[in-house]
Amino acid sequence: MKFELESCSMLRRSIIRVVLFMAILSLLNCGEDGFIQPHGEVGIPPPEITEFSAVDFPTNNGSAWTYTVVDTGQEFTLRIEDTRDIGGFTYRQMTVSEMRPPQPFNREAVDNLSANNLYFRFPADDFYTDEFYEVAVPIFATYFLKTPNAYIESAYDAYIGGENPIFHEKHAPHRIIWNFPLKLGKEWVVFEKKTPPAVRVIRRVVGVNEPVTVPTGSYDAYVVEEEIVGRRHDSGALPSAAIPPAKYWVVPGVGIVKYEFTLFFELDQPIRRSFELLDADLAAPNTR
């Protein structure tokens, strides 16, 4: 009998607690769906994303960007297609079309992602030091991978003529073309060659949301400068310190809309080249 009384008492206390809880709910302005609407949270905007992350830089297979050379009117297209195994890793291939209108032979390197034509290198041997060949060579393809933290270029194909015109070479070391996330003031080393003569390529973000207008439209862009430390010119016509940095205007979701750098057809004839986006065909996201 005593056990039954205690059980009834516990049941009454449980019912009272439930009734009190329901009363409290009714006083806290329940919504139509019966759930408490948290005061002061509904109107809080989501956090503003102010950094340029890896996912904002398009690298989907099939994507293509066509650029025009401002002072010559020539056009060329970069297209992401196919893959290649390099040192046991699978890299994506970005092909570079020939300049249009066609030229009998075009010595100008036009790839927009890497450093100021610093591609072709002489190996260290009895005749040459390990240094970059200053006359630009046409780049036919570059090989890259993208991680959440970086866009890394590992190798390239260049046209050198002769019986075997396509020259494939790995970068040593590889190049960190983009270091994510991009934000104002960020600086990183693209690559560094320590063997004499030493060369160091540095990129830094110098502007955010800067307006730029190109044939495809007007954008707010991140502006990245690229400085080459140690580049030398035997002619002495333009000291290395006087060479203006390359500049890249990069837009989230679009890629590079404009870039410019100093090109050397001959050591004593520096030329400033400017490239603007003429058309972009961005493929659907790659699910691989």
C-alpha cells in the first residue's frame, strides 16, 4: 500500500512538471509550428566571407579562357583538358593555343599563370650555368594540381624546334602559383632557385575589390604583384631593380581577367605586355 502511494505521488509530481513546462512554452511566444523562436538570432546575417579561397579559382575540366594582347590584337586560348602522370602524381593539363592570327613563328610565351617567362633553363655543365634563358619560348602546355591551400605547377611543354620540337621539363622546384586563401597583404614565394645565379620569385596581394574593365565586362578584382629577385640582364640596358613587377587581376569565380609583365625579346629591348580576358567558357564543376 505504501509503495502504491509513493508511485502515485511521483506520477503527480511528473504531471505537474509537464504542465508547468507547457505553460512556460506558451509564455515564450511559440511559433505556428510549436517551436520556440530564438529571440535575436533570426536577424543575424551570416558571416561575410572576405577571403579568396581555392574553390573560388575555377579549374574545372573543359574550362577555357581566351585573351587578347592589348597592343597587337592577337588572341590565344588557355584550356584545361586531359591529365598526365608526373613523378607518380596525376596532374591536370592546361593547353595554350597558338596566337591568332597565325604567325610563322611566335617566340612569345603567353601562359598567364606562371612567372614572367621564367621557364626554359640551361642545365649546369661545362658550358652554361644553371640559369633561365631570357628569350621567351612558346609554352604549349602546363601541368598543375590544386589543393585547398595552393595551385601548384609541376611541369610544362615548350616549343624549341628541331626534330623533336616539343620539350617537356619538370619544374625544380615546383611552383606555388596561388597560395590560398588570398587576402590583402598576403605574400608567398612562388619558387626559389638557389644555385648560382640565385633567383627568387615572390607574389603579394596588393589590392582587394579594385575595379577593372576588360572586354568581358567590369569586375572587382584582387590585384597580385609578382617580383623577381635576382633576375639579371647582361646588356645592362635595364637594371634588374628597375624592372616593374608583373601584375594579375584575379576575380573569384572567373579567374584571371587581366595581367601584364615585362617581356624580353632581346636583352636590350624590354617590352611591357598586357593581356585582357576576351571570353570565358567555364565548365560545370568536376566531380572527380
